[in-house]
Amino acid sequence: MPGNAAYGCGIAYRNFFHSALLKNTDKIDFLEIPTEDYIVRARRIMTDPTGSVLREAMDAFPSVAHGISLSIGSVEPIDEGILTETRKFLDEYDFDEWSDHLTYHRMKDQDLTIFVSIPWDEVAARWVASQYNLAREIIKQPFGLELVAYGFPVAGSELSEAQFANKVAEYTDCWFLLDVCNVFINAENHGGDPYQYILDLPTDRIQHIHMAGGHYMDGEWADSHSQPVPKEVFELLDFALEHTAARAVILERDAPPREFGPILDDVLQAKEIFLKHRPEKPAPNLEELVKLAPEVQTVVEPLSLNSPPAELKNLQNYQRALVDCAFEMAVGKHDGQTAEQIINSFDLTDEWKARWREMNWKSMLKLKDKLAFIMEDDKVSARYYQMAEMHHWASILGRDAVIGR
């Protein structure tokens, strides 16, 4: 198995182009493996129940891991189960690097599975630092946080998004994954200069870069990972490689392709840009270098939910209200009500009600529609999982087999 530290231009692994990847080991530098496909039983059973396909891919490529379930910004206890299973997976497959997302999507056992912007406030930065440090104790190494595309920013935030990222960098030893497609989408949907945004980030902490292609619908861009990378995103990639410490570029494509050629073309175009700014070969001690922890500039007292300060409790109440509201709207509970009536139905301070009112309510309606679609899709997926589970056990009946090995 190759050394598992990322350098160059790779691709986010999806099993539907597994065979095509193995035919292009000379053109693709590494893989980014989706953690949840292997630590969540339903996903593993439906894709690679024994892990043999993953083993074949990792025998051919260096590989890093990337998760989607941490929800580090949720003002709730960290999910130690996800972290423990992730650490087992990292150990079993000998990964050197792992990342997740700087966002929240889960509250009170309700999971939107849609990334939501964290309010960019000082208390939220301190909370993320507290959660990161708890997670780090289980993961046992610094890990990456991806800056996400979001449907709406939270009105009235004390900081800009870039200032918030700098606070998180100041308080932790994390590194960052910059998604240049997300940068493009957020600038198009919410305004702002994407180039200045990159310069304002903690550029020395940016180690990985994602790129992808989304689609434009209903007046906004969506981060769907379904299309070829647009030229604007390649231009941002060029700029980001010039101005950050990034050593790895990863193409994401989640829609099964009719043919692999256009996907490979995107990787090769990214590689051409990469080689303008980086040497072709990594440092010989790359694995050792990636394990070096960045310096924590300011040690802050951890925040606790046992006796939370008022501003943290208010933030928690807002997050719970937003997630509850999305689920309630998705099943029609608030049909016929105005935004004001809906907001006033939740127990929030006047300040947080005012911040919620400032949001474009169309964004909340779009969140509701996306969630309603996901909820229906989950019902179909559950039926497929049941069939896959039955097929799996039927296939191993009478044989000695261990799931995941």
C-alpha cells in the first residue's frame, strides 16, 4: 500500500468509477476516501460490504479520508461514537490524514444532512475550538476542517466568515480544506469578492483544496458535485495555489458519469495548474511533515454545556429552533403561517428573533424543500438497504467472513 499522505491532484473516491480509476494510476495522484461509506453499516452494505474493493483501490493509490458527519458546530455533546469508529477505520486502513466540515447539521438527534452556516460569532468560534479539542483526543492527531457552501449566512454575525476561520485557527491546531467551488458559489449567491476571501483566510493552514462543478437553478448556484468544473473555479484554484500552502487538490464528482474521460480531463487540467505552483514530486519526508501540529496561538478555556454562558445557550436555542423549524415545515406543520408567526413560535431571545427575521425567508423555504426531498429519498434508500442486507447475509451464510475486512 502506498504512503497515505496527499500530494498533487487526486479524486474523491466513488465506487461507480472504481474500474476507471485503476486504469489511470499514472494520471491520478491519490484518492480521498469517504469515511461514512465504511463506518456507517447501511452505506457499507450497499457499496462494499467486505472492504475488498476499497483494499484494491488503496493498494493502487495513496489515500486520505474525508468525513461528513461530525457536525462540529452543533452546540450539543460531540458524537463520540462517530469519532471512535472513524479512528478505528483510520487505523485499519493506515490513513495519515482525515478531515470533516466546519458546519453544523444535527441537533437533538435530528439530522438535516444539509450543511448550515455557523453564526460567525466569538462564542461560536470558542465552541468549535472546544469541540475540536474533544474530537482531537479521540482522533489522536490534528485534522482538517472544510469551509462549506451554505444556503444562507446568519444575519448579525460579529465576524466575517474569514475572520471566524482565523479565530478557529488561533484557538486550535486544525488545518483547513478550502473548496474553491464553495468559494465561487458563496460569492455568487451571497456576494463578496472570492479572491479577497481567500487572501483573508489563514492561508498557511490550508493544506487541501476541493474543486467541483455545481448547477444553477431557481436563481442560485447549488454545490451538487454533478457537473464539470467551470472556468471560474479553475481560476480560483490557480489563485489559491499561488496564495496558500495547499499541497493537494481533490476533484469531487458525485453523479455517475456516462464516461470517465471528462472527469479525467478536469483532473489533468487541475494538475497543469498545480505544477505551475508546486514541484512535481513531494518532499521525501511528506508523511512526517503532515503529522506536524500547527501552533495554537491562543489557549481558550473550554466551554461546557453543564453551565453554559448565556450567549452559548442562546446560540444553542437558535440552532435547535432552526433545525426543528426545517423538519416541521418539511411535513407541513407551518403551512399557511407567516415567517413572523413561525419565528415567534420558538423560544428565542429578542436578539435572535431579530437576526432570524433579517434572513431572506426564501432561504428557509429552500431548506425545507431540500429536506423534504431528502426525507422521501431516505425512505427509498431504506428499502434498498434492507434488500442489500438480506443479500449480504445470504452470500456469506456458511462462510467465515468479517464485515469491513
